[in-house]
Amino acid sequence: QVRLVESGGGLVEAGGSLRLSCAASGTDFRISVMNWYRQAPGKQRELVATCTSGGSTNYADDVKGRFTISRDGGKNTVYLQMDSLKPEDTAVYYCHCRLLGTDSWGQGTQVTVSS
């Protein structure tokens, strides 16, 4: 059974930084595609960043140049470094894993950016 545990959320002022972590277990992390999604109140969940098993990354347009996704195979952990945060980045951030067509989700971590 895949388990994803996020940490690192919190309250930060606009312009600040946070780093989210997602520790994965029960999956072959080496070949899993790891993603970060977010969901703001009243909005649909949206894809923020992707990191493939080969280390390729992709970002939503509104976070490009501010967010960085990375993975540590030794720790089975994926990170999301978020810089220059804006109030519109406020959301619950979810870690997502896709392996051979199977999707798994973490419980989410709240990020709140004050203006």
C-alpha cells in the first residue's frame, strides 16, 4: 500500500518561502512519477509541478520561476521549494504518485500566504 506523507506547510508572508516535503513508502520510488497539486477554496484541484523518474520537471505557468520540484531517491522523498510566494498561492497542497497507471494521494498540507 502506497503511503505519502506531506509536511512543511504553514503561514508565511507574501514574498516568503516554504519547502514542502513528501515521504513515500510502499511504492517503487525510482520509477514513480511524482507530482504536487493544490486546491484553493472553491476551486478545482490543479497540477502545480511534476518530476518524472528520470528527473524531468514541468510546472504550471503561474509558478514557473518561483517553485522548484526535486526528488531524493535515497530518502524516497519529493520536495517543492516555493519562493516569492503570493497570496494566490494559498491552498492545500497534495503530493501525488503515479506508478504503472495507479494513482496515490497524500493527506495534504495547508499553505497560507498573507498579504
